[in-house]
Amino acid sequence: MKKLILLSLLLSFSAYSDCLDNAITTTAMVACYETQLEIEEQKLDDMLNKAYKKSDWIAYEIEQSQKYWLQYRDAQCSAIYSFYERGTMRFIAHPSCMVELSKQRQKEIYTSFVEDW
């Protein structure tokens, strides 16, 4: 299971990295981040489903924590977007923040609820 998750992370990182390496414009970079965000959100949903199944007696609490985490992520990334109000960096900083926090959340869910103790 751990090897499969690691392989999945490495493959998606490679495509993501290639996309960013080839992106010349801000618009192209934003497209890379948006594509990666869709991938990371799907991985997060998959990880949450594993957590719900493995820790079914606390599924409601996991669900509630996810609801509040989404509010945190959105607020944090909006603050970063506002911080860069005077330049095009804001258009990259926001989706980059969303991607990075989603990756962190996957790890949190895995280590807290999915990984064998």
C-alpha cells in the first residue's frame, strides 16, 4: 500500500514538474497548477474514502475536520492571493497554495487514519 501511494505521488509529480518546466507564460503556469489541483483533490478524496472505511467509527469526525480544513485552505490561499495584489504572482500563488495544502492534507489523513498503527 505504501509503495503504491509513493509511486502515485512520484508519477504525478513528474508530469506536474514537466508542465511547469515547459510553461512560459503566467497563464500556462496557472493551467499547470489548476490541472495538478484537480489531481491532488481527487487523491485527497480517495484518501478520505480510505480513512472513512478504515476508521468508520469516527467517520463523522473525519468528515467534520475535512469541512473545517477546506475553510482553512480556502481562507489561507485567499490571503496569499491578496498579499500579492500588485502583480501577476497572485495568479500563480493562489493555485500553488491550494496544491501544496492539499498535498499536506493527504499526508495528514494518511498518517492519522489510514496508515497501520
